[in-house]
Amino acid sequence: MSFTSKQYGRRTMSSEANRPMPIAESNDHVVQQHYLPHDTRHTVSKEAHDTRDSCYSRPVEEIRQEEYPHMNKGIYLDHGGATIYAKSVVEAFASKMMSGLYGNPHSANEPAKVSGDMVDDVREQALRFFGADPQHYDLVFVANATAGIKLVADTFRDMAEKTRTRTFWYGYHKEAHTSLVGVREFTNGDNHCFESDDDVSSWLDNPANSKILHRRNLTGLGLLAYPGQSNLTGRRLPLSWLRQLRDFQPLQNTYSLLDAAALAMTSPLDHVFSDPVSAPDFTCVSFYKIFGFPDLGGLIVRRDSGHILALRKYFGGGTVNMVSTIGSGSGSDGAWHRSKALESGSGAPLHEGLEDGTLPFHSILALGEAMEVHGRLYGSMGNVSRHTTALVRVLHDGMTALKHPNGRAVVHVYREEEDDGAAFEDAARQGATVAFNVFKWDGTYVPYSTVEGMANEMGIYVRSGGICCPGGLFSALRYEPWEIERARSAGHRCGSDGLSLIHQLPTGVVRASLGPMSTISDVHDFLSFLRKVFVEKEHCHVPQSMTIPRATTKVPLENDNANNHMSSVAPAPVPMLSTVALSG
């Protein structure tokens, strides 16, 4: 039979309330869930089952029905890209926009003052949301987390030009987002990618005896950057490195940059900022990953480290006290400027010297409403963390339990080699994200683009590809450096134009990620989709017309050999089916 959205039920129900209620059969340790009409059964730990209803002040299904009617369009499992905004946020924002008069904060009129006061209030509110005391931290509004990273990188590049070596050392973890990796281009080659947590720990324990040194001077200007949570797998990295770095005297000029965009989605950051001594110097966040709206980012700066950013060269409108363009050269007789953040006696807070041009004050207004609604719906980020941790454990266990009739696994989940899956019930080690690939009955891979495409056809929304985490991706896939280059030569690219398989091996993954309003039904529906579509059925007929066009093309490669796990011919077509199997 063919796989159609009508047969599977492309989420035509009007709300969560219209879903069939589960029938529970209890025993001493587990609760067996039967979600009809789906032909599937999953074993859920009693703790995880109970937690899903107790994390918030009312059932999440009620919150979904009232605040997220737009989510009835499908099963959304890409919260790692951006979570979904609540209806009340849009309504409250629209009401504020229509009832108030907001002007450019750089002006001095009354509407401008209203905007300026509002921005100040929301800035402090956002810091307190993250558990960052405004006395010890400042918040710089930026377009997104990448813009915050680039602001830090630009400053270090500018500072480095004033040093003897004219560069700075940069260390980053292999799990770093592409935007963190890009900072290395400012270092004239003086950078290092830490390939494991142990590498970072060994370096911090004794940098002088490590092979990982600042090329020219251990005590020179440096920056260590890493993600609080892998954008690819959801694994959470140690925060203890931040304190170790600050405590080691020879590295006193090496600062820390924490990419918390993924971590902050479903985790409180109180433990990051509670002690300014052990906090990162710079932390970037994405508000749309937490609230869905507005599209805005932030850079949280430890005030004791803020003088670094004040030394950047570029200045934009609103960041200076005075600018001269008359005369030639520089100095008192030529072109000069005085930064708000740097000029002594100005009393201006750090952010005023870093927020170039007119702030997105309407978006900041929306952020204030988003935080208020989020608190009303979910109580705290701690509640969100408990809720999503319970769900992701069910998702992980359900996926790894799927088997073909011959006993082979249907799904491979990417996680630490020594991890038996226990991390998925520990919020300190794992976020609400699962990265995986799908196997056919014979152990060969289903292209990740096929998995995403078929899910999308059914109104199930995941993400696939490299997930902007190149080091983590190729490490998980066990690619050697030469293999990465040959994949590029073969035509593979980041994004939707990439080749999903080369010589039967994947070049990316599928990622499913959960958010505050995700429900147990979302999880079970996705597991049901995997079971119905990808678990082999005996004696099935495979329609020849249901193939992947890209898979029939040839991929030229040079110097192919027996040890290269890439081939000159792309894999055989993979059928796209519903309740029948993917046949080799």
C-alpha cells in the first residue's frame, strides 16, 4: 500500500483534546501505554509517566489546547531550531503595541523615554530570568547567538592587534556550533580544537605540560569557547571548566565564552551565574529558542570582564559620547571618538557602548511579554527541565527498543560510547534532544533526508543534516579528515543540497528535539511513525516507483580504494513506504 497523509492522519484533529486517551495496564514497575489507533506499544518507566502531569501547575495537554492551537498543524519536533510561541504572547504584544506609543530610544521625547524605560526593565527582567544578578552581569541585546559570538570575536581580534604577537589564542571544543568554529579565522592559525572532554580537562589541569599551548605565549591573550549543550546530540558539557580556567593563574588572560543557546532552551541557567567567580566571562543565548518569539539574541557579560569588550574598534550610532570627523589623521586635531563604555567618568553601562544603532525595541517589548507568559504557563525553567527530561527518556527508550523481525535495530542513537542511555534521565548530562539514523532490515542506512522527507509528508517536523555542528557530526559518524575532504569533492555540502549517503554511509543525522509544550502524545506519535514506516514487514511488495531521485545519480570520486568508505556510485534507490518496509 502507498503511504499517504490521509491514511496516517496528517494531524487533522482540531486539538490535543481530540486525541484518543491512553489505556493503562499497570504492574509493579511499568505502565504499558496503548495509543489507539496507532499500532504500537511502548514501555514507560512509572516515574517518567507520572512526571509528565506533575511538572506544571496544570496538565500540559490543557496548555497546548489553549495556548498553541497553531501546533495542531503537525507534530513539531524541531524545538532545537526554534520553539513555538504561545498565543498569549502574540495577543499581549499586539495589545501593548496598540495601546502604547513607542519611539526611538535615542530621541528625547516622551514616546522615546517610554521605550527606553521599557528596554531597561526588560533587560533586568531577562537577567533575572537566567539567574544573573544585574549587579554582576550586563545584557547586550543582539540579533541572535551568532551575533553575540561575533561581537566577542571582533573585540579579541581588535585587542590582539595591540599585542606583541598581533594575534590571540583560541581553543574550542569539537562539539562547537559552526558559529564558534568560525572564530578561529581571526587567530592567524593560533587555535586548537579539543577533541574530547578529557583533552580540555588535561589542558586545564596543567597547561604548561600539555601539547596544547598558546603558540607564542601561554600568558598571552586567549579565549576558550564551548557549548553548554551540543546542538547535535543534546549532550551537556561540563561547566566546571569555567572555574578551572579562572583559577589557573598562568591563564589569567584567557577568557571564556559559553554558547548557551541550546542549553537555555530547556534548562535553567541559575547554576551558571549563581557565583560570578565561576561564571563564564561571556555567554550567548537565543530568546527564540526559549520562547519562540521574538527573534532576538543576547550576550550576557560578566561585569568584571566587560572592559575587554569596551576596547573594540568599531562604533555605531548611540554607542559614543562624541565623534569628530573634521581634520586629517587621528588625535585631538583630527578624527576621533569617545566611546560611552570606555570614557572615564561617563557612568554609562557597558551595553550602551556595544548596542550599535537603534535597538530592536519592539522585539524587546515582545520579549518582556514572552517572559511573563512563560512564567505563568510553566512556572520556572526547572519545571521545563523536569518535563522535557521525562519525555526525552521515553523517546530515547522507545527508539532504541525498535527492532526489525530479524532482531536488528531500527534506529541508532548518537551518544557517548560509554553511555547506556542513562544520561537521558539526567538533565545535568543530556538535553531534550535525540540525534539518530535509521537502519533497514539488512543493516544499511536509510538516507536521513528520506526520513525527514517522509516525516514532513506526514506532518511530523524534525531536522536532518549536519545540524551546524561539524566537529560533533563527523566525530559521531567516525569520519577521518581525509574522508571529510573527499565527501566535499564528491559534491556533499552542508544544508539541504547535501548527499545523504556516500557509499552506503550517512553524511548527517536526523534530530528530534522537545520543548516546554511537547506532550507524551507527540512522543508516541513519532515512535508510531518510525514503527509503521521503517520496521520491516514480511512478504511485503515494494513499489518500484517510490524512489529517491537523487539516489540514482553517479558521484565521481578520485583515487577510490578498498579502504575508502565512499563509492563512485550512489546507493541504490530507497523505497518510500508507509506500513510496509524499506526493502533492500
